Amino acid sequence: METHAEPATGPTAISCHGVTKTYGVGNAAVQALRGVDLAVRTGELLMLVGPSGCGKTTLISVLAGLLHRDAGECTVLAHDYEKMDGPETTRFRKENIGFVFQSFDLIPALTAAENAAIPLLIGGAKRRPALDKTRTILKTVGFDERMMNSLPADLSGGQQQRVAIARSLVHNPKLIVCDEPTSALDSQSGRMVMELMREFARGQDRVLVVVTHDDRILEFADRIAWMEDGRIAKVENGPVRAKVPATQS
């Protein structure tokens, strides 16, 4: 694997060595991950790019604890999912992981604000403070009060995407994994969302991993990991990291 200098950020947040994942058995088996080696540091925005079917979504699902790996080693925020039972994994994800996947998974009967507040409410927060905090986050992604009180069916695809992004940020997780977060957004909205996410990644003890086919947002990456056939083919400094002297964070 070709690698470039480690970004000048915090300690290692994600460490993967020889991670494999296969779907199916026998002649129907598909090897999605074929020995992934990857390290991501806190304070970093890493983008995963590569052709469809190369294993990007499978990898972030392993990192988020949604899929079990078959072999290899992987620690996320100093935890190994394979050494945790079901309740421990659920609690860890609830407290530390934010998700933005291609399917927005909004609850039709809840307003945009209520949907975005779900991580707080599940975590035991009272409804009013949870909604107040959620509205603050939604404002940063361009929502006004009318949109916050709208049901998902009354929102465009891009607006629903922004609700999903706000939901991933609202509980202040240490790791956010995103699958095509700007796929439903126009250029201006996509830049606004990525600026917000990059600011989040700069926060103490936080890390962001983004799967994308959107060339417009590569400029926001600290590093770019290129995947091919279930492996990391190379890791390069992104445009953001290239502008930052190695002695800075």
C-alpha cells in the first residue's frame, strides 16, 4: 500500500490490519474486503474513493460496528467490536458514532427536528432541550423554522439529506461515518455541509470518514484513501492537508 506522511493531528482513532469480509458462501461468495490496512487519526477528515463495488460501504459499516469482520484486527476509538457483546456494542455506537448513509432512514410521522433529535432522545435527554439543540444544528445546514416543523414527505431529497446529517452531529459523537453525504445536494449546499463537517472533524478527539464519488468535495479532505478490489490501494494527502504545514494541527 502506498502511503503518504501521517497528517499532523491527534492520536490514532481507527486502526485496521488485514480486515476481511465475505458475503455468502461457496460459489455465491463475494469477498468485499480483502485485507484492509488503514489508520485514521483524531482531527482528520478522511475520504474513501473508488469504483462502485470496491468495498467502501462495507468498510465503513465495519468501522461503525454494523457489520462483523471475518478476520484481521480493527480498533475504533480504542475499542474492538469483536470483544464486545451486543448491548455493549449498541451502547458504544449510541454514545460515540454518528451515521450518514445513502438511505436517509427518516421516520415519516416525525418532523425534521424530531428526526434529527432522535440520538439525544434515545440517550435520555428531555424533549425540549433536545429539540432546542437540534434546531441549532439544523440552522447550520440551512433550515428555517417552517422546514424544521415539516414532515419528511414535505421535504426534498436534499433537505432530507441535511436532516440526516444534522442527526449524525447532534449528539456530538467522536466518529462520524458518511456514505455519499452530498449525493442529493446541489453544489452550494454540499459545500456548506462539508464545511460544517470539516469543522466538526477539527474538534478535539473527533474523526470523520466519508465515502464519496463527488469530486466537488475532495478539496475538503485531509487525506484520500483510494480503494480497489476490497483493498486500500493508496493513501494520499488531500488538498486541505497539503495547505497545512506539517507542524500545525
